[in-house]
Amino acid sequence: MKILIASIIDVKKAAPNRLHHFIKYLSKNHDITVICLNDSWKAKQVNTESQYKDFHEIISNIRVRYITENPISPIRQEIFSPIYIKNIKELHGEKFDVIFNYNTLVLGYFLAKKLNVPLVYDIADDLPAMIGDSPQIPACFRGIGKWIGKIMVNRSIHQAACVCATSDIFRKDYSIPQDKFQILPNGVDTSIFKKVTSSVRKDLGVESDYILGYVGVLREWVDLTPVYQALKKLDATKLLVVGQEGLYQENREMVKNLGIADKVIFTGNVPYADVPKYIAAMDICLIPFKDNDISHNAVPLKLFEYMACEKQVISTNLEGVKESVRDRILYCDKSDEYYSTILKLKKEGSPMNSLQDNRKYIEEHFEWRSMGMSVERILMGAV
């Protein structure tokens, strides 16, 4: 098949994610072109050449075109994408079998209209909710932006031959017809994320401490405040924060103001291939999200990565997470809940067999290769 992917993320600069794994699988047997936003601001925060070099091999096998080379905001690019795509030469006279709309609000919808090609719509995140809470958008425009975002999501749902999403909550929230809906979960490459030997504790000088850990972006939906507050009362315990994108400096200032700067280690971004080594250094892995419209249906990749590495996980009470793994992990929202749960785990530990069972569960249900086979089947069914 000739597959055209419309992507909300810049596949050259974004951290390895859901779409990269789909491309890795699909590019083995199909011809792929990606039209994506040019996320020029991200390169200022993350050295993508060094951090994600392993994934550059994936996109070397496909064609990637930006809707514009101009360094303007991704939001503007999305809004004006119907104008920009007129100048993309790969679209002139090219015949595609199917369009895979990866989470765009405008780009994928207008590509499908322009080319008159079957559309598969993949909802990986609740973009209208993100617009309503985005610090990149002036507060006075967030409400109208969220409203317009919902209109575009509904148009893409109506236009699509099939709609995929990471959890059934999206189907309920957007009233997606059951006959065109498919759950397509996030996943993990268990050949990379597994129990490994690591020197990170020794390298950081925390061999004798109990280590809490978080891996990921520090965007506006992440809330480590309850963890910081619990950490103040926990002896011989440190927090390892692996990641930098987003509110990095704000979090560093927060721990200083709380008087726990000596108990929190910010590593910044680390190479993707090294992430399992950092997870191996953690006793408990955290998913501390705010309880809002953005997060309630989120199913973060880190959930499966933590579990594949056979680690105890504590997450905020997120509907999408509970739908995916139920009681295989622990849930906390408030600082006193974090404190009591962590204290109990420090004293009693986690049964090794349950963590091994968690990995088996992930291998059976959330392996990226299986997700790739599913998306291939869905795309072929839409043609």
C-alpha cells in the first residue's frame, strides 16, 4: 500500500512515540509518506540528534515533508495547513491508497478531502482538552480554541472509515459509532524495556537510598507537587526525574522552595536507549498527572515501559490507565496517599512474582509489534 500519514508531531524531532513504532512496522512492507508539522521550537529544548538517534533509522526509510519550513508556531501551522499543503509537491499527481491521520485536527481532514482517499483517524491524545489548558495559547482564546477543536475532531470522526483510540473512553466522550471504532492501545518494545543491570545508582551516588522515579516530559498535565510534599517526610528517599521538556525550570525552583533540592535529582534528557537503565535504578516508578480533561483518558507509554521493566508503579487515578491495567498497579492522588503508600512499600517491598506477572501481561497485550499488525489490518480494511 501507499500510505500517507498526516502527523500532529514532528517525526524528526519528537521523542520516540506511538507513531514512530507504527512507522517502524509499516515501513517494512508499505510505501510511506509523512506530512507533519515543523516543530522548530522543540530543537531548542532537546538535542534530538543525540537523544533519539536510534529512531532516525526508522524515518530514513520513509519520506518526511513539513507543511512549511518557516519557524512558526505549530498551532498556526495546523490552522493554515489547508493553504500550506498546496505547495507540497509530493501531493501533486501522487496516488495514495489510504490516509492515516495521526491526531491532527485540521491537516488530516483537509488532506483526505483534497485527495479523496479513505481516512483512518487515530486519536492518541485529547487535543481539544490540551488546547483548553495550553500555556502556548493566550488564556482568552483557550475556550474558543477548545470548542473549535471539538468541532474538527467530530468532523474527522464523521469523515473517517475507521477511528482508533488508546482507550474506550474516547469513544464515549466523542460519541464515536461502535461500528467504526477500534481500540488501538499504546505499547512497548519488550526487547528494549526489560529488567537490566544498571550502574545509574552508583553513578549518581545514591546506592543506599530508596529511589522514586519519573520518566517523561514535564508538560502542564504533569503534577509532581504531591510527590514533592510526601518526599519531605520520607527519610533516606530520593526522587529521580528523567526528562526536561516543558516546565523543567519551574520544577527545579519548586523543590528549592520546598527545601528538598538535595532529595530530587533532575537528569535532564537522556538517550532513549539508556532509559531502561534509569528505570532499573528506581524502586517505585510514578505517573503523577493532574486530574483534568487532558489526563483522565490518558494511557501513557511510560506505564507499559515501567511494567515491562518489572517495577512497582504508582499512578494518579486515571480512567485510561485503570481500563488498561486495573489493579496491577497502585493509585494515589494526594500527598498523604503517596506518603503512606511509599512508606508501606519501603517496609514490605513488592512481591517479585507479581512484577514478573505484570511483564507477562504486557508482553501478551501491549507489545508494539502486535499493535503494528493491528494498525496494518485496520488500514488495509479501509482501502
